[in-house]
Amino acid sequence: MMTNPAPKLITLGCRLNTYESEVMRSHAEAAGLERAIIINTCAVTNAAVATARNTVRKAAKDHPDAAIIVTGCAAQIDPEMFGDMPEVTRVIGNHDKMKRKTWAPEDLLGGTEKVRVNDIMSVTETAAHLIEGMDGRARAYVQVQNGCDHRCTFCIIPYGRGNSRSVPAGDVVEQVRSLVATGHQEIVLTGVDLTSWGTDLPSAPPLGNLVQRILKLVPDLPRLRLSSIDAIEIDPALEDAIIGEPRIAPYLHLSLQHGDNLMLKRMKRRHSREEAIGLAQRLKAKRPEIAFGADLIAGFPTETEEAFENSLSLIDACHVAFLHAFPYSPRPGTPAARMPQVDGAVIKERAARLRRAGEGALARHLQSHVGTRADALIETPTSARLPDFTPVTLEAPEPDMAGRIAPLSLVSHDGKTLKGVS
């Protein structure tokens, strides 16, 4: 049994949370925090909040002597709910969780103030946090932006993350350079609203400028990947880079949410169905190997069967290979929660239909790779990922190849992942 057990991180939700958990891990270990479980929560759906609460209970049951520290979006949005849980030792806000001084044991666990959450809307800057890697992963995430200035009618996340704020380009480049120097083969740029990067910086540079600067100033970077982006906000410099720069991974996860124009308007999205289809088809025509992921919501308030069918048909129209289908659930405090709701059974049925369509699209995408050979990032001795984000299971373990990019022959698939051999 360890004399001084290091803090344990449990990460729920998005890639940005994954990055932030590594920053917290670094701060907590440097501060000498022991016998603590840090739970970094998500609040994107009601189910995500329920998962966070269940995770707290299980952690307390499995580790009765540990301090349970809850942070993340769910904690930021409803700190009192977590503060009222007897299992919880401290509730820390999204801004304070990124500060080194927060994790000093005497400050974190001293005193009687259980909830330490500030007004996230008062935060105006996002600092770069240098980390050496991502807990042994072959790829690393770099946060370039936080928060969101948009107010989609279904979304609670701005109240957990605050308004949009950007990490200066020079700080981003330095972190990418450092991670490449430590052997990372793939860097993922991440943020809450990635394409809004730069709007709060001098001269308001677009994301495309940052991407091109990284590629120019870090020539040894093998692969740069973009996380989820808002399709309507892809600037010309970014589109040119996606099309013409082979070091940018040929994969985009598009925040589409729906395929019907009236639903998009009621969601307060900023793109139309036609604009989404036009972007996907334009990029596919100019870079055929590109693959797309997408988020789609089933059962948004007032959604008719015809409107839902427009979402269903968007999967093929936008060449979506990786679909995240969400059944709509009302979040208190959002405008959509006050709109006429769709019957729960109908929402469940439509979400199932979306998932089935997504499974079919993925199977067709996987089949298109069978019989080919491609370079893949070896993530673990038994798994890899193609540049277009397609997962590969290795038929024979490659313990010495983890963290490297290597050619694989793709021989079959099981509907979820490719099977590959070196």
C-alpha cells in the first residue's frame, strides 16, 4: 500500500476536460496533494449531470478515506447541488481549477468553506498551461480557447464556461513545440467554441491564422488535428489549410445539431442546412480523403416528423461517418426548456433511428478502407487511429510501436472498428 497516494483524476465529458484534467493533475501532484479524488464533471445533458452525481457516490464508496473534490461544468452551473452531497469535500469552480495555488492542500482542504465557485462571466482571460504530455497518450490536446459568446437555445455550457476568450498565438505555438519535442506525434487543438479563437485578441485574427502559424513555426509536428468546430465560422485561411496542408488531419467534427432550417432557427444556430451541406461537399470534393463527424439532436421542441427526416437525410448529404446522436433533454434556465416539448417516447424513437442511420454510415465508411494500406497513429499496443479518425484494432499487439505513426494493412471491420496488421 502506498504511503503517500497521489490524487486520482476522473474525467467526464469533452476533450477540453481531458486537457484540463492533466493541468489539474500536474498542479495537484506538484503541490503534494494526497488521498484525493478529483472529479471533472460535464453538464452538456441531464444525463451527464446524473453521471457526475453517480460518479461522486461510487468514488466515495470505493475510497472512503479520500477527499472528494468536484469541479467542471456541472459543478460550476449548480455548485449548491454538489455542495449538498455528504460525500463531497470541496466544490471548485471552472476558473479556479486551473490555478496552481488552488491545489495546495492547506488552501484546498483548510477552512470550512465547502463551495468555492466564482462568477464565470467575470473571467476575461484564458492562460496557456504547459503540460509535458497527456498521461502517456500518443496524442496531446492543447487548449487554445475557452467559453462561448453564442447562446444556442438548448445549451447550458456558456454558464459553465463563461464568455469566449483566447490563448495568445505565441503561447499556443510554444506549447505545441514543447509537446512535439517530447515525442508527441499528434496535437489536437481544442476549445469550447474553437472557431471563435482570436475574436478577443488584438486585430481579431481568425483561427486559420493560428493554424498556419503553428504549421510554419513547428515544422517537426507530424500531425495537427482540430476538435469540434462550428461549420459556419470556418474562415478562408482555415479552409485553405484544411484542403491543402497534408499535416492537418483529414477529419472535422461538425457541430451541426439539426438538418431542418426552422429547427436551426429555433435553436439559434448560425448556419442553414444548405450551408452545412455546401461546406461538406466542397471540402470532400477538394480533399476526398476527409471524413466528418457530427452532432445531431433528436426531438428538439416543436420538431415534426418532416423536420426530423431532414436531420436524418443530413447524414448522407454531409458524408457523416461518425455520428453523435443526442436525445433532447430540457436544461432548466435555457430558452428551449420553455418551448413546447416533444413527447418523450417520440424523442427516444427518433434518437434510435438517428443512431441506426449513424451505424450504417460508419459501416460504409469502414468498408471503404478495407483492402487498403494507411499510416496510423499507434495509440496502444492493440489500437490505432487513422488520420481521418477511424479506429483500428491491431490483430497482433505491437508493444514497441505505441506513440508512433506506422503503416497498417486494413483487412476487415466489425461495424465499429477496422482490423489492421502491420
